[in-house]
Amino acid sequence: MNSVNKLKTALQRKEAHDVKQKQAEADFNARQAAQNQSADNQMEDLENEAFSYEYFEPENFEFAPQEIADIQEALKEEVKHWQFEFLPEQSNGVQVFRIKTPQVLSIPVLELSEGLEAKAVEIVEVNESGSVNELRVRNHSLQHLLIYEGSLLQGEKQNRIVNATLLLLPNSETIIPVSCVEQGRWSKQSYGFSKPNYDATSSMRHRLKKDIMAYKMGHKSSQSNIWKEVEEFSKLEDVSNATSDFADHYEKSRKERYIFKDGLKFSSHGVLARAQKADFIDFVSDEKAFTNILERVSKGYEFDKDDHADVEKLPDEYLLEIVGGEVKDVYVHTSVGLGYDVRLETNTHFINSLLVGDEFVSVSIARKPEFDYINY
């Protein structure tokens, strides 16, 4: 059995556990409802009795050590296919590597910005009232729609960022998980959302990774933490606006903290940008899709100006060491749309990927800020 099949076996065991837990919770709620109805019918006899309320306690799932090793091995096998090209003209003080892969994604995909521009994709509030942490995506195209983690959306009742990388079916309508980046507005600005040529900062994306791992409730993140990230951005860039809107902050900022403030622009499946204290790896197995994403995602890479790039390890060796590091936590769940969202946390990095069938559609890796792991 190859590494991906071993990984899928572990994921299927997790999925079976989740189905069993949902059924157990449904049975528990049905029993509680019946008991409550009975109590209502006998209320005159129970006026002086104390009531106790029970709560459903889900059974936690834990991957076996060998299953965690299988997840790591499958990711290692994926990384081993990657080919790295150092781009000194793009590096600008840090090391930048173009990532290519000979593998071809079997699923034809449409990247979000292309879909919106062609009016083949429509993103709106979930209903007239709206929901801060959800949006409705209508994919009218005949291709699978790829939405990358941290994608910024402008319009409707408030601006949002997408919590995780998603692959949505052709001709489909899907509710997706998002976070608000405009705290002070809840009024309709437009019908539908548009896509600017920049996305969330690496700090915001790091917060999403950290919160999703901590909550272990699908793609749920902490809205208050994202608002704090927007506030921190406004302080660092010395900008402000009436609705605490990240998009407006970004447009006003001088972006002097950003090594790639104009974004990286080249054809690739992925990029590795690294220095001594920070690194970012973003990868999509469809080259055209990632080439569209690259400029936006790289604009958000935050490097300390004094963080030099004298990292000696070869990129393939370096990535295998990251993926093979000691695992602190693991979280896998069925993704919105297609596939499994597979996440690992090591002492120094967050690693998340989208596995659809036998293929890793995307991989995103980011080193934790030093204060997050210095005590481990």
C-alpha cells in the first residue's frame, strides 16, 4: 500500500468516527427532547423539584502514532516530486525558489479571480440578513473552482477573507467559511463580491491556521482574533478608517515592511520564500491557477527587514525536514466542497493541505513566529 492510500485509510477511520459521533449526538438530542416534553406534560407535579441539564460529551478522536507517520510520509512523497529553482533576481534580500512539479492535476480547475472576472462565479451573502462567517458561492462554470486560503473579497455587507483552501464542484452552490476584515460596517455596499489584486497578510493567515487547529471545528476561526490582526496592521502601517477595513488600510499603507510589496510574478506551481526567522511555502498542483494566485499571496509575506537569507540547507532537504518534524498536533476533517483538509502542527511550523482523491491539490506551510515556539 502506497503512502497516500495509507493516509486515506487513516482518514476513513476518522470519518467513520465522526459519523458515529453525529449519530450519537442526534440520538442524545432526541432523548433529551422526549424527556423535556414529558417534563412539560407533568410540570404541575414537578414544580418543587430541581432540574439537572445534561450535555452531549463527544468522544475525542486520536490518530495512532503510525497513522500520523503515514500522513507525514504522504506529504514527504508529495514534496519529493517538487523541483526547485533559485531565483536570485526575485529574492530581494530573502531566498526565493520557484517550485515546479512534473505531475499534472487530473481535475481541471478555475481559479477564483478568473472565475469572478469572467462572471462564471458569483459570491454573495448567504441570505438577505447575511452571516458574518459564511458566504454563498455559485460556480456557474463547468470546471472545479479553486479558492485559496486568505483570499480577500470586497463588497456586500462587509469585506471578508476565506479561511481555508477549497475546491468546489462545477455548477454548484456552496456555503464557504470566511472571516470579517471590516468590523465597523454591516450595510450592503454592492450585490456580490469582487476580488482585489492582494489578499490577507501572512500574519492573518498564520492566525487562521492556528485557530483552526486549536478549535478543531471544521474551518472555524476566531473572529475576534482576525479583528485584532486588522487592528495590528493599522497600527504598524499608521493608517485608519471609519469601519476598520483591512482593504482600505492596505490601499493607504506604504507597505515598507513588505519585501515583496509589488508581488512575485512568474509561472510556477508554488513558491518557497525563506530567511533565517521566517519562511512561507505555497503550492497548488495546477500551474495556471497558482500563477494567478502568486502575486496576491506573496504581497502579504511579512519578513523582518533585518532577517537575512543565509540559510544553507537545500530547499528539498529543508522541506523534508519540516514535514518530517516532531508532530505537536494533527487535525483532519472533510473539507467544504471536495476532499480532506489535512493539517499538522510541529513545534515550529503549521502545515496544511487539501487532499482530493489521490492528489494533493494544495499545500501551505508557514513557520510560526518565534514567540509561538521559543519555549518548546
